[in-house]
Amino acid sequence: MTEEIFSVVNGEVFGVWFLIGAALVFWMQAGFAMVETGFTRAKNAGNILMKNLMDFCIGTVVFILIGFGLLFGEDLVGLIGKPGFDIFTDYANFDWSNFVFNLVFCATTATIVSGAMAERTKFLSYCIYSAVISAFIYPVEAHWIWGGGWLSQIGFHDFAGSCAIHMVGGISALIGAWLLGPRIGKFVKDAKGRITKVNAFPGHNLPIGCLGVFILWLGWYGFNGAACTSVEQLGSVFVTTTVAPAIATVVCMIFTWIKYGKPDVSMCLNASLAGLVAITAPCDVTDVTGAIIIGAVAGLLVVFGVWFLDNKLRVDDPVGAVAVHCLNGIWGTIAVGLFATTSAPGNDSIVGLFYGGGFKQLGLQLAGFASVAAWTTVMITITFLVIKATVGLRVSEEEEIVGLDSCEHGLPSAYAGFSIMDISNTMTMDVNENTDLGVSDYDSASSFQKKAAVNVVKAPEMPATGIYKVVIIAKLSRYDHLKKAMNDLGVTGMTVTQVMGCGVQKGTMEYEDEIHEDIELIPKQMIMMVMEKDKLKKVLDVIKKELYTGHIGDGKIFVYGIDNVVRVRTGEEGVDAL
């Protein structure tokens, strides 16, 4: 009788814990939102937040209609679940807990992709591929692993999703980022098209990024532990889920400290996530020794992954999603076949290579990795290519430089009251091979058109010093072209400020019908240069040519006479001080 009571109580307790775990996994959406926002630039913060909100909401819709049936429907020859609508037709007997738990897992897969494709993806395109992942790609392979499909039948083990979720999301992120192309200024090329420099784009808010990592770490206890069925198993999973990311972070800190002379903050934050991803599949079948080794490898693997993508594959991943989720998802999947031990509570059959189990489980893990990777690669590639050929994947050059908050969502700034300035010094591309801005030809324009587009204003009288200040108000998208042209002319002295303002049109865009009655401020670049008289005319001619697009808002150039210039260090004055 006592055993029966304890059995009932135990079942009820872990049933409740299962739902609490689902809530913790849902809370991880906040973590992903904070990590991706903090690791990218401020001008895209609102866009990142919107994507993280919508991948769960869109995922819910398609998972109800399609995904859940494909995942947990009646097994059809081990490949797919039979689609059904029991949630509508037999709600009283529906498996509510299992639905919610797998829904939040599904949403996580789509979230991973957004980080690697951040800052240059059309919002509509994101909504489409997020829906496809949640409706079809994830449910099918998850059925193989957790829904009674062929991988579960042969003994493949992935307790919480290193393979089913993180590797799938990571592979999708890699292919998406590759097809999308790098952000403007990420890779600097020479005249022969060879990449000579890889620019880093500093995240605009590391505190938010760090908060996101801790939120994810907290949520991971539900991610890995929700399916546990005993206190002993839950305790062991909590230990491995704690040890692996901690070891990964320490190893990453030491490695970056030795290699770069300073411990890398953002890399260490990603290392924590890498350790969590790697331990997700084997968390229930490994011991603390295995967790330590798994975490140590993950800490090195994330550093290698970021370097490999930048310097070898030339794939731009703004948040390191591929290194964290793809590489460590693969590593965690394989680790089951290496470190599984029957000393872990609840595991009495799975034994890894290093614990005397031979190559059997390792072979099963490799087979599972290969099959899921192949499925994901084919399906997500088709998805991206169809989107690219129809609605397009990437925003225009102008939209990317100005920021997706403004262009995609009509949001002036996610940080009202704060100036948003790109300080990365990466706007160096003279040609963007990924997009086409459609700039009109300056040489074919009439003198009237040139004057109307880029006006030059001069003071009525010039002083006799022979020194002049040129102030330029221009579109954000023309700054990189102008900077290169000035460098080619030998004008290297330049002060740049991002400003908000408008001209005589009061912020009216070319596609709008009427002039605004009220002023609407739009983001612009203000560039200031000081030069001697001999260079002035040639500089003005080049500036007008580089700024010209033939559209409203090309800018203005102001020329002022300068009484004197003093070099503080040497005391030189006049032209000699330039």
C-alpha cells in the first residue's frame, strides 16, 4: 500500500515538474533574445526582439496545425508521425503536457537560426523559414528520435536535444548565413578580391548579453531535467548540467588569455552556452568525469568554430550560433557514445567507448548524427533557395546600413533618447556584392540634377589663410564610399558623427506624396574635414560624385573659412598644422 502511495505521489510530483521544466524552457526565449540583442548592434535591437517573439508565436500556430502530429502521431514506417487534429477533435483525452513541452522545444530550434542571420535578413523571410522549421523540419527528425521513429528503435540516444534541437538549428544557421552573405564591412578585400582583413562587430550591450546567458543557463535545468523520472536522476542531470558549462568557460578563459593576452568576455559567454549544448544529449547517462571532459572540449571547440567560420569558411555569424550550437551539438551527440556509463542513475543499458561499451553506441550516435544532418541540410537549403528566389532573403544595402529597426519596423530606435552610432569602423566596402542599391549615374546627370541632389553652400567671404572646413551631411549608406574616395585623394583627416535631422523637405521620403507639415528627423552622417585651398575644388567634386544617387536626401556640403589651425603637440600653426 505504501509503495502504491509513493508511486502515485512520485508520478504526480514529476508530472508537475515536467510542466515547470516546460516553463523554464519557454523562459529561455528571453535568454536568446537578450544574447542576440546584446551581441549585435543597437540599430537592429528591435528587429532581434521581434524575431524572437514571433518565432515562438508563429511556431505555436504551425505546431498546432502540422508539427505536433508529425512528431507524436502514429508512427508510419519509422519515418514520420501520422498527422492528426486530436487537439481539436478529442481535447478531453489530449496529451496536453507533452504538447506544451515539445512546443517550447520546437521554438528553440528556430530561435537558434535568427542569431546567425541577424542584421541583414528580411523580416518576412525570417517568418517564412521559421514556420517551415517548426512545421516540418524539426518535427520529422524529432519523431525519429523521440516520437517512436527509426532512430529510437535502433537505440540512438539524445536525452534533451544536442542533435534534435541544437545541431539542427546550428546547421540551418550555417547554411542560412552562407547563402545570405556577410554583413557589409565584415570582410575587407584588396583590388584582386582577396580578403585581407576580418572585422569584428562589437556587440552594443554586453550586460544584456551576459544576462541572456544566465537566463539560458537557468532555463537549461528545465531543458535537460524536465524528462527525469526520479530524484536521483534529476540530481545527476543537475550536476552534469552545472559542471560542463562551468568547465567550458574556464577552459575558454585560459585559452583566450594565453592566445590573445586577455581573457575574451564575449567568447567566454558563448563558451558557457557551448558547454550547455554539449552536455544536453548525454546529461542523463554520463558522470561528472565525463561532464568535465565534455565541457573542456566544448570550451575549445567554440573558439575554434568562431575562428574557422571567419578565416576559412568566410561565413559571418554575428552571435557565434554556429560555433555554439552546430559544432557542440555534434560533439554532444557523439559524446554519448564515448562517456555513457551505467553509474548514472536511471541508465542501465547505454555504455560508451571509454567506459567499456565498445563501439556499438558510438556507431549508433554517428548514424543518428549523419541522418539528421543530411535531412536538415537538404530541407533547409531548399527552403532558403525558394525564399531567395521569391521574396528574397536579404534587405538592401541602404536598409542594412541604416538599421532594420527603422526600415523593417518603422522604429526610430530601440533606445529612445540615445544616439545610435556604429563605432565598429567596418564600413569599408566600395562594392557590396550581396545587394544592389540601384544608384543613378553621376556622370550622366544634368548640372541641375547634381546641384539639386548634393548642394554646396559657401560663405560669402573667405579669409586669406587658405584653410577651409568642409562639413558634409549625407546618407548613412554613402559614408563608406566617401571615406574610401577621401583616402584615395590623400585627405585622411576626418571627423564623423551620426546625427538626426532633415532638410527643406522636413524628412519627406521620395515615395511619399506630400511634404510633412511637421518635421520628421531621419538618421544622417555628418563628416567634417579641414584642408588647404589647393585641394578644396577637387575634394568638393569628388564628394558630390560619391554622395550622388539622384534621390531626395543625398545631402549638403558646407564650406567655411578657417582663421587658424594649431597643432597642440608641436605648436605649429596654419597650413603646417594640417
